[in-house]
Amino acid sequence: MPGIYVHVPFCAAKCGYCDFHSIVADGSFVGNYIRAFQQEAAYYGRKYQNQVFETLFFGGGTPTVLEPKQLSQMIEAVLENFNFNSGFEFTIEANPCTLGQEKVDHLAILGVNRISLGVQTFQDNLLKRLERLHSTADIYTSVEYLRKAGINNFNLDLMYGLPEQSLRDWETSLDAAIALQPTHLSCYSLILEEDTPFFEQYNQGLLNLPSEDLEYEMFELVKNKLRQAGYQHYEVSNYALKEEYQAKHNLIYWHNQPYLGLGSGAHSYMEQSRYVNSLDLNRYIENWLDNQPAIDHIELISEDQAMDETMMLGLRLLDGVEEAVFAKRFGQTIMEVYAEEIEELLAKKLVIWENGRLKLTDRGLSLGNHVFSAFIR
């Protein structure tokens, strides 16, 4: 079953490394966005009235920068227009400084059962360097709010490869995160994206980033430390305390399954087509207030492209791609399609066949991009 992603393109401030589709907006603009979103939800609710969805994910931006009433309006627009299976995973992204006990209690009442908290680091000096608005103390307070509200299933987002970050800094953050016993951890390296202040600072020699060797040590440290702490490493950058806590919504992406995106800039992959909602917020609002879809790009996904993407995304999972599932979906085995590419990767000891699955080796984990690119035909 597919999932639904909702994009909330608002933040309290724009971080220097962020290239996500988000703005700092005033109340009247947010109100118009929500009214347009309600129209979009009703439109696609009619289109997919017979479809049952498996997950709901509110991302951004920072959804929790909205007031409780505004969040209610967006959440209710989805729940009133779409059908979900019983006990579906309902995740919302949050930054620590945007949560209070009243807001978290409100989210729990609305059915949110999983929170993804944008922690990034447990060092105040590094949070300041990242231009984050929260402090380390806010992280602990937010987790306390979640537990008091009964939302015990929560993810912590952490980042390594940060400016001025040492290996000891990274280990301290990991230890602090583990001590909070989140059900899930996402650990990503900082990526310098074009058209961001950090990218410009780097080009001007003003960004003191860890060396490639140090970043590799950071990757190995998180992998080993979290495994030793009892977390299951199930995707290149993701760890779950138990299998039941794996991010079900993200698994839809990694298995290259359908999903519906709502909100400005959201991507959808439905009925063998991928389409992107308009990034122009004014166009998105004007179109939907006139009950007209606001889509920037539509692409029909060919069978070959679907196979390539299934391999690239599926190999991110440590379970890899299952031969039988691939063959059932596409009518060909993995080796019938990719024999030459796989033989080369096997020779380099980057992948391995195990129990009918093609998966990354430990060496392949650290050279993932090289492996994934081999499946772009």
C-alpha cells in the first residue's frame, strides 16, 4: 500500500546548509497555504477514494512551527479525505525549539504516533555554527514532552562531517542520543548543496570541514557504536531499536513503491508516473484556491527506469534486493538484467548474494554511491 507525504514549507529560520523547499512566512501567507492545501487534499481524496494508504508523513520545512490550530486544519484535511489502514504510522518532523507540552499533547490527540526530531548534534557550539535555533537543553526537554504525551516512538536526526566537528564531538553526540533510548536514529553526513550559504562559505575557504579520512572514521564509529548499543542497522544511514520501529514510510521509498505527495514541492509516484507539485508558493496557492492542480513536472516512468530505481534504492537497505520479489514485479531476474554490472561489483567485493538477495558488503556500505550508480543504464 502507498503512503502519503505532506510538505509544510515553513520554518522559524533558514539554516545555512539547508536547500529544502522552505521559507520564513507570516501568518496570513500560512493561512492561504492551508486553504489551498485543503483544496488539494479534497481533490486527491476524490481521485483515490478507493485507495487505502499505509503511512502518513508530515515533513518540511518544520511542520511544528505552525500553531496547534493550523496543524489541526492540515491534519484533518488529510484524515477526512483519505483512507488509512488500522494502526497506520503517522510521523511528523519537529525541531526541539518548536515543541511545548501543549502542542505535543495536541499532536497525540490528532493521532500522531511517531516524531522525527531534528537534533543534529548535542554540542551547543556546533548547533550555533549550523544556525540551529535550539540548544542541547531543548533536546532533552522535547523528549520529555514526547514521553509525557505517550509518543514513545521517536527518531533523532544526527549529522556528522560538520564544520569544526571532531571525532570526540561525534562520539559524545552518539552517546547522548543512545542514552535517550530513541526507537530510531538517522545519521547523515553534511552535504554541501549549491545555492546555500554553506556552499558559498566553502568556496571562499571559510568552512573548516573534517577531512575525508575523518568523515570515514565518523561513519565507522556510528555504525559500530549503534550496533553495539543494540540498534539494527537496516539502511545505510538508519538504525532501529527493533524491526517494528523501522521507518515504514521511508521503506516505501526504498522499496520503490507508490506514494502521494501533497503540498508545494511535494513529489508523487503514482500509477507509473512521477510528478512534482509547484515550488512556486504563490502559484500553488492561486491554482488550488481555484481548484486547479499546480504541477511543475510529470514524468512517465518506463519499465527499465523502474528496474534501475528499484535496484538503486533497494540496495540502500542492508537486506538488499530480493531476487524473487524483483522477478515477480518485472518478469525478469536481477541477473538477466544486470549480469555485467553485478559481476563487476562482486569482483570488487562491494556486493554479495545471500539467501536469494543481492546486498551490500561492509566495504560496499562505505562506497554506496559507487554501487548505486552502477545500476543507472
